[in-house]
Amino acid sequence: MEKKRTDDYEPGPIPSPRPLDRFGFVKQEPNSSPDGLTRGRPAHEYEREEGRVRKWRKMIGVGGSDWKHYVRRKPHVVRRRIRKGIPDCLRGLVWQLISGSRDLLLMNPGVYEQLVIYETSASELDIIRDISRTFPSHVFFQQRHGPGQRSLYNVLKAYSVFDRDVGYVQGMGFLAGLLLLYMSEEDAFWLLVALLKGAVHAPMEGLYLAGLPLVQQYLFQFDHLVREHLPKLGEHFSQEMINPSMYASQWFITVFSYSFPFHLALRVWDVFLYETKLPFEKLIHALRNFPEDAMDPDTLLPLAYSMKEYEKKHGKTVESAEFNDKQRQSQ
């Protein structure tokens, strides 16, 4: 019997309108704005944002035509502007330029359509089951079998066919969902490919391979860093028999796209995509002292940058070799 495709499903009922924040998430309480982003913004903030957008458009060029040239000429300007946050209206395009996914798209015309329409995946039922769990409070993904859920299914299904070694792992939905809020299906697919296969950055596919080897490595490194730089907290965790796998696995599997408030996750991703041409653990190292109450990206990110400078000065990076040695000794 032929499998029923999600394209054959009838869309579910459209949810009743509810107040949304500026990113499209349902507000938790009608008159509250815990992230400070849903209140009305003063006119001078809009004017400042428009000025930033003009600078970015000039830096990028039409369709990204000037991006590589500008990065080569003024890398420090680019880094400074990214650290201040990419304008939301340009974020999707800039992420594609930074990651190298735009080049992959141009070099592979028609490949995404082939994967979605003509190929089958052993993970299709797993993907369908998990779709409704991805950003369930965002208006784009709320309608059962609606446009958002269909797009998310298509991207994840296409990737599970493209890279059968990885296939599909649940946390991948949040990466794909985040990307779909800023770009088309095909663009989101190629950015996912760029990240996991390593078009520009170190490959991230180890987050999702059998046994989640990179997740295990990052948990080991994170535990080491807590004990080194926050010894009292590390000792307290030991006394209470708490280890990072109990609370931090989700951070790494979703690359913080699920764990952080959305406005903060976006700023982290801006920096992550541009500054992690070194292995991914450098970012984890930079974020090791994340305080729970520091939800303001302008507070958190400078702290992360200072950690990176500390690491450069003192050379206290936890190397992968140490992790591998520990693994061999335990076998």
C-alpha cells in the first residue's frame, strides 16, 4: 500500500487569533512582555533601525553581490555590526551569505525539488510525528498540516534523503524551523546542509550521528569548564549528583534555538554563523558563564566575547584529544 503523503492531508482548523509578539510567537500574557520586545517602540528607535538597515544594504549589495568584497576589505566592520545584531529584515539573506549556503544553492539547481518530490525517506513517519512539537507557539507552525508544518516536513525529509548517514534526529526540527522563519524552504535546506556538512564552518553533523558524538564531547567539555571556572557551582553539582547531560543536551542538539528566548537565540545565531569558522566548541566555551537572568543580548553577548578574549590570552581551551583519551580509558 502506498504511503500517504503529507501533501494529501487536509489542513487543520486555523487557530483563533491571539496576541503575537513581533516575531510571531503567541504572547504568554495579554499585557506582559517578558522579553522587552512586544511593547511599542519609540520613534527614535525606528529611525535608528532604518539607519542600520541602510548601512547593511550598502554593505551587502543587491542580492548579496558586494558581501564577499566588503568582508575582505573591512572584516572588523562586519564583525562589529554583526555583534550589534543583524537587522531582522536582512537576517535570512545574511545568514545564507555567512554560511556559504547561497553558493551551494546556486551550484545545485533542482536538487531540492528532486529530494522532496521524487525520493522517499525511512524517517517520514518520525518527522510527521514531531512536526507539531517544533515551535508550537509560533503562528507559522500552529496550523495542523498548514503551510508552516508542510515546509518543515519538506526540509527535514529532503535532508534525511540527502544525508542518509544522519537521516533525521528530533532536535533538527528546531534548526530547520528557525531557518524557515527567515527564508524559503530551499534556502533553509541548503543552509542546513552548509551547517551539518561544513561548507564554511566545522561540520556539525556529529550532533546527530548515531551516539551523538559531538553532543557527548560538548557535554564533557562543558562539565570541565564549569569545574574550572565556576568551582563552587561544579562542587555543588557533584554533591547533588547533577551532570550536564541532565540539562544541557538540549542546548547543543538544538544549537540554542529552543533553549533561549527567541530574541536572544537570534543574536547568538548571528554571531555563531559568522565567528565559528573555528570548531563549534569555541562558541560553547564563550557561552560557558551564561547567567539565567541575563536575557538581554546586549548584556550576554559582550560577556561571551570577553570569554573568548580570556581564552586567547590564557590558552585554556579544552581540546578534543583530552576527551578522546577519557573515552578510550573508560572502554
